[in-house]
Amino acid sequence: MGIEGTAFGSITIDGETYEHDVVIRLSGEVVKRKKKLSKKYYGTSHLLSKDEAKFVFERGCVPAVEQARCMRIALRPTVIAVEEAFV
């Protein structure tokens, strides 16, 4: 799994360019983000609704959540998210 590049409105992962927001699953699967789940509550997709958080959450991350005793989901501009992922 490798994020190869970003540009305004797109991200390239493993040679495939996506022109929509994505969620990268623990398995490495890339799926389209379900922004409508948040937009219907807040009128914007800049905030994460409980419904979208349920879509993003995976059972495989439970041990990390239990260890930290909390879970934080941070939505970041693509360029910042890519930089933070490789720190």
C-alpha cells in the first residue's frame, strides 16, 4: 500500500488515481468515503456524523482503541494526511 501522490481533488494510491474522498481499510482496501452520511446531518461533510463513524470503524482496530481508551478520527486535507501518515 503506497500513497504515490496528491493533487487538488485527487489522490493516487498503488497506481490508481481516485477523484473522490477515500477510506483506506486495515486490509489495504480503498473504498469511497460515504460523505452523504455526515452531510445529511450537518449540511457539510467537514464534520463526521455517528453514522459515518460507524462506516469508518473496523473491528480490527478495537485493541488499539482499548489500549488508548479513546478513538480519534481526524479529517485532514489530503496533503497533510499523507504527511502525517508517514511520520
